[in-house]
Amino acid sequence: MTKPAQSEYPIDFVLLWVDDSDPEWKKLKNSYSGRTDYMVDNRDARYRDWDTLKYWFRGVEKFAPWVNKIYFVTCGHVPEWLNLKADKLVHIKHADYIPEEYLPTFSSHTIELNLNRIGELSEHFVYFNDDTFICRPVSRELFYRDGKPVHQARLHAIRAGKMGAMMPHIYLNTTEVINEHFDMQEVLKKDRAKWFSLARNGAANVFENLFCSKYNMFPGFGNEHLPVPILKSTMDTVWKLEGARLDETCRHRFRDVRDVSQFVFRYWQLASGNFVPEKIGNIGACYTIKSDREFVRKLCGYVTSGKYSLLCLNDADALKTHDDFLWAREQIERAFNKLLPEKCSFEK
């Protein structure tokens, strides 16, 4: 089979967004809160807006002009400044593609797991959160090479978090899916050059992979909070083989301790060998914003300098007060305005 030339296939971007100030959305969200005895995550930090969305669009237009289409996914609301007539923009509402029985949803997992149902979405797409920005020119090869998604190949044992921490449970649920369909020892033997190449992975990752390879099954995978290249056909395959488990997750109105996440698609691409390995430092970096003003100023410097191709500024509820949030938001917005001061075609 002839591999597609890098310019022969379109690459779309998918971006999720929520307007946490929308009174109707808040009313609906509150009406569903407290309806389960299971651990859920509906913290404000899961939804609050940093007022930086316009810079995501500016960054894409300036630094990734080759993108085919941008699918902007919301429950229906849009920012008042967004130009819905922009050539490359496609606004998708949850009800346009998510089955009715899963709606309304306040869980990113449900929204993510069903993206393959967007009929016009290209086979090759990159899934973005709205806290991850393109800060310098990037090529298609950052995400796909010879039609294959680019991933860091890193095994990582799942560790228990603090009491009440949900993500280790979700990582475990997601890894369980992979172990039911793949034998880790066979995967590592077949794709040894991808998992143990010093040039493609770096010494630290190779060491971790060697350590984790002593287990009989996948102990977990490294999870970098950065854009994920996902093949639509991978999603179709996982739904075909694990539809019941994905369906259960999609029926949870909020992020739930019983969930599997969209990482299942990246894990599947890694386990199947359908990927190109790359050091995470060559892809991007993720930082959690916290109540440390010197640290926030350092993050702002990363923004204005364009140090990273992809930069995630993650709101993981590490800001101690609302005043800390307001101050950090103002500083970060100023930094992005310095990097990307000019309006783009996605703005009115």
C-alpha cells in the first residue's frame, strides 16, 4: 500500500469550548449536579474561561495556515466576537453529533469520545483543548508523518493520587481497555525501534520504558496534556470493539471515576504501532498555573518568546483564591496579546 504524501491528505483541528458564564448552561448544569453517589468532577476549574480563546485562533492562523478546517465544538453558545463565516471554521453543536441519550452532557469525555460521529471531519485530525496554544510556526509533520500520528512513546506506571483524586482511576480504566486487546511484550518486541530508540525518545524515556517492560502487561502510559493527533478510523475501531464501555462513560453527565478517557485512542495507536515516535520536548510543554506570581511571570515569558511550538497552560485548580485567578488571567492575556496582537479572520 502506497503511503500518502504529506500534502495529499487534509488535517483538521478540533477544539472544545464552554462558556461558563452562560446562565442557561449554568442552570442546566446545576440541575444535574448531585444525581450520583459516584465520585464526579464538576469543579469550577473544569469549566472557567481564561478569556484567551481569541489567541488560540490567532495562533492557528499565523503559525499553522496549512490547517484544513477547524471544528469548534460547543453546546450551542459561541463567543460574541467569533466570526462564524470564517472560511475554515465549522461550528458544531453537541446535538449535531452526540447521540440524544447522552445529552445534555457536562463531561469532556462524552464530547471527545464521539468526535468520530462528525461526518465531515477528516480522517487525520488533531484534538485541542482550549488551554493549549500554538506559539510559533509549526508544520504538519509536528502531528502526522507519512499519514501516521506523532506521539511520545512512554510507558508510565499509574500511581495512586491524593484521596479523592479521580484521574488515576480513569487512567487505570483506560489502560485496562488496551491490556484486553494487546500483549505488551509482543508490542514492544514488534516495535522495539520505536519504544527504545535513544534518538527518538531520549535517555530518560528509554530508561522508563525498559523499567516498565518488566511487567507482564501495560502498567500505563505517559500522559502529556498537549494536542493529540487521532485517526478517525482508530476511533471507529475502538467503538466497534469496546462500544459498551464507551457507552457507559458517555451516559455519565459529569467526569466520573468509572470513565475511560479519549486517551484510549492514543493508547490504541501506540499499542498497535500505528504512530511515529518523537521526544515530547520537540512537541511542546505543559505547565499548571498556580498561586506563585513569579512562576506565572515565567509562564508569560514562555508565551511572549515563542519558546515552545505548543504550550499548555493548565488550570488544575492550583490557584488558591479567586483573586489569584483574576491576576493570573490578566497577566497571561497580556502576554498573548504581545505575541499575537493582530486580529485574525476568525474574529469579527
